[in-house]
Amino acid sequence: MTSYDTLTDILKSRYSCRAFRPDPVPDDVITQIITAARHVPSWCNAQPWQVTITKGAATETFRDVMMTAASTGRPPQPDLDWPSKYSGAYAERRRTCGYQLYDAVGIEKSDRAGRMAQMLRNYALFDAPHVAIIHSPAELGPYGAMDSGGFVTAFTLAATALGVASIPQAAIAGYAPLVRDHFDIADDRLVLCAISFGYADKDAPINQFRTERAVPDQIIDWKS
């Protein structure tokens, strides 16, 4: 098997896990994930990403804080603006993913209460035993965020290679000031996203569906 084949297998194996076992990931395995992910490229080699990682009681406390904020209607305050809209193919992909998720757990499209309850699972971190908060310097703006996105991808792939499931979560960044205060993250850093991670509950129905991917012809605009 070539290195390309190995990488492709890991990419295809990775998925957004939404049901975890309670078993913690050993510290040395988490360190291995970070050790691999840190090799991604960044503008001027700034390596803007920093990671706050919880385990044990720290995860449970943060889970409670997030659930309280989301379920009591606290208004979101993301550091980076949410997308203004999804249109065309982007809207279709988003809609299809949502339908797949609801179908997997038996929620009807008309079941608003069920959909709301499923949405709140984001803030329960899908019961993951760990969460990683990704943040970068505000002075680097969107370019620091873009570089950190590469780190998020590498984190999830390294985790997959080590048998650890994960799900990047923009939802957590909707409460950026709260996250910053809770973890004592400096005011001059942007809270970009979270990655909930642990060992997958492989029997959970919500972990059975897989999203589709655009084919190369839908991505490449050849010029010659």
C-alpha cells in the first residue's frame, strides 16, 4: 500500500462522530494527535493555533456550562461572523446532511421539538469525554483562522489514525466570550471552534450515516 492509499483510507474513514463512549483517551495518545497535527503549514510558519483540552471533571463542568447557555436562550456572540447564507450546492449539501442526521435517529422533519433536542446535543459535546478548544491570535484575523482550520483537519485525521473519533464544532464558538471566560483564554485570542473527541459508540444509529462528497469535476476549474 502506498502512502497515498494510506492517507486516502484515513480521509475516508474519518467522520463526524455524534455518540461517544465515556472511556477517556490516554494522555499520551492525545499528545500523539497534537504531535502529528502540528506539522500542517501556516503563513510565515506562525503556527497560530493553541489548544485547550479538557478531561474528567473539566469536561463535565464545561458541558454543563454550555448546556445552560444554549438551553436558556443566551444569545450567541461568535468572534467570527456566521455565514450570511447557504445557497446553491452549499445549501443542498447542508440540507441533505441534516436530513441524513434526523433520519438516522428517527426524527421527523416536522418534529421541531425533536430537532431542537438534537441541536442541543452539540452543547452536551455529544457526551464526549474530551473537548479541544481551538483559538488563535486576533491580530492574525481570518488568516490565523484559516491556518488553524488546517490544524483542525490534521487533528481529526491523526485522531482517526489512532482509533479516536472526533467532531469539529462551530456551535461552541457561538459563545466565544463565555468560553474565553471559562477557560481563562486571553481577550486577544479568537475562539474558533471546538473538537469533541473520544472513542466512538459504534452501535449508535447516529454514527451510521456518512455524508457525500463532491467529485473532482465539481471542484476543479482547469485552465490551460
